[in-house]
Amino acid sequence: MGRAYKMKGQKRKKKDEKYDREEEPEQLVEEDTPQPSKKVKTDGSEPENEEKLETLVDDMPGIPIVPVDTGNKKPRVIFVLEKASLEIAKVGKTYQLLSSDEHSNFLRKNNRNPADYRPDIAFQAIQTILDSRVNKSGMLKALYVKTQEGLLMEIKPHTRMPRTYKRFAGIMVQLLQKLHITTDSGREKLLRLIKNPVTQYLPTNSRKIGFSHSSEKLHDMYNYVGAIHNDLDLVFVVGAMSHGKIDEDYVDDYISISEYPLSAAYCISIITTALERKFKIL
């Protein structure tokens, strides 16, 4: 059968912005919004119909939720992970989450630096946040993850993320393809792609704190959060990349909390421990 061509004069549809639109009002399409990385191919051919693609997660069910204590009146905490390496591409017959460990040859063939592909950093950081007593006490209001490609993810605080990296990678592939992931019952979206910028989701009455080893403001984290007024919500912005620094305009203050470079997960651990001490969370 020959290839079907569109009739002359028929206009092509504009590409939609890639985020979950179910709870969004109808808006004009913005063509300059970053798209998920399905464009990376091994043979340079046109992308296949999404319904015909074999993926790692075709039969993957929803993920469970974990109860949290929401009865306190303490200030709320928000985490934003910036520049996370969460990019998918078709490798062989399946879409996979690109990582330096598993796809170094593929990345080099496509003129990519394998050192830039470290999704394990985001995996560890997300686990540290969700496992913290700050979250289990109900203080965590939201967790947002911004990818290096500019996509914005929302992860609900009561989400029970997979404990192994392989399962996490499968969840990310499903999220980037289907735009959301629901609970086991399908009644709630625990992870979803949302519209940029992240600032529209941040409280106006909040202090936005960024972390950078290159900052000249070296602080003890416990003393720093202890001096912040309890009426302010706290937004912590942490880089989830292997190298480089974050320099987002919406951050009020950039600080360093150690004389030594720290992993994202350990930096988050120091932050949550300081909050637990400040608000006496045991």
C-alpha cells in the first residue's frame, strides 16, 4: 500500500504543549515549549504512531499512595529539583530513560555527552524528599521536578515511588509518554506533567532558597532556617544534575551549606534534618 498524502490545502495541526491538560482551561498553543525527547532516533526515520510503539511499561499499573499526617498547622515546604536528567529516547524497539551507565554508546552515536545523563541523581533526591519526616508529618506541600529539556513534573507528596532504579526508570518512561500516572484505583493523578513556569505554583508568601557550592554565603542550615519567620512557606531549589549550577531568577537567596561539594540527596537530607529540628518533628 502506498503512503497516504494529505489533500492539497489541508493545514497541519500545531503541536500541543506537552503537559496534562485535564485540569487546565483551554489556552492558545505555544509553539516554543520544550517537547519530550522522542525525537532522538537511531536511524533518522520519522517517529512511528505512538499507539504502535512497544514500550517498557505497556502493562504497568498505577502506583500506590502512602498516608501522611496533614493535621498540623506548621508552615508548608516545597521542593523544586532543577535540571534533572530525565530524557527518553527510542533505543532498539523500546523507549528508555537515557543514562550514562546503560546507553553510553547510543549517546555518543547521537553526539551526546554521557556524563550529562544521570537520572539516578533525581531518583535519589526524590526518594530522600518523600522518605523524610518533613513529608510524613504533612509539611511537604509539593514536589516539582524541572528537566534539562524544560519539562515540568509534579509529584504528589503522598506518592509511594518505586524503591529500585529500574522500576523508577519505567515509571518515568510512562510519565513522559502518557503525561500522567494515576493511583492503583485510577482516581487520582500522582505524577503528571504540568505547564511552565513553576513560579505560578509557588506561594506568594514564601521564601525561595537556592543551593550552590559556589555561593559565597556559607551557612549552617539549622541556624539559617531557625532565623526564618514561621509565617513564611519555604521553597527549596536544588540542582539534580551531575555538574554545573542553578541560577534561576525566581530564587530569593542562594546559599552554600558546606565547604565541600555535596550530592543533591545529601544536601536535601541536611535541609530536612534542619527543618525537623526547627519544628521538633520526631
